[in-house]
Amino acid sequence: MKIGQDILDYESELGEEFAEIGSALSKLFAKVLPEAEGKVWHGHPVWFLDGNPIVGYSLKKSGIEVLFWSGQSFKLAGLTPLGKFKAAKLEVPTLKGLDKKQLSEWLAEAIKIQWDYANLPKKRALVKLTKF
């Protein structure tokens, strides 16, 4: 999957240290999620499978934060729950702190474990999109 210009533009505005992390994440997402569509959504890079958001990242005060929309349902430990739905996050303050192997394992789970966020506004509830 080619990384879109909107994501490249986002990365270029992060500053050198965080741009390197963003670029590494985008490349890993493109490699592990070849069927996903990546685009800037609500101001941040997000990858979608069939219109459903599964992973994205943004710059926070603590560094780059990777968000897995269905991360609270993952079997692999290490993510921090976020919000009232099923999302979980991973903080990546430095490029050295990026564990690509572990991240790839979470991305594999993100493919298998999906809550239907695309239809959340219409249904007003989360329902399982995949069987897990």
C-alpha cells in the first residue's frame, strides 16, 4: 500500500524526532496492513479496513500515541485502555521505544478483532464486526 500524501504532509509537520516515529509507523502499517486504507481523519493518520478504523497515531505531549480502536479486546497485553468504548493506546516517546515486533502482533490482532466503529453513530452501540 502506498502512503498517501496527506499522511506524508502530517508527518512533515511533526518535527524531526516525531516525524521519524510517524514515518516508521506508517511504513509498518502499510507493510502489515496491505489491504487497509490510510488517510488523515479528524486531523490524524488512521488506517481503515472496509471503512472501519482500526489503528492510527497522533502527537501528544508525551510523544506519539498509537491508538487501536478495538485494542481493549486484544489478547496480547501491553496496551492502555482509553475512553468509554473499546479503544486502547500505546505511547511511543522515542524511536528506540518502538517495538516493531510487538506492534506487528497487535496489528495482526487488529485485523481479527474489530468492533464496528463505522456504524457507531447510526447504531448508537458497538457491535462485533468480526468473530472473536
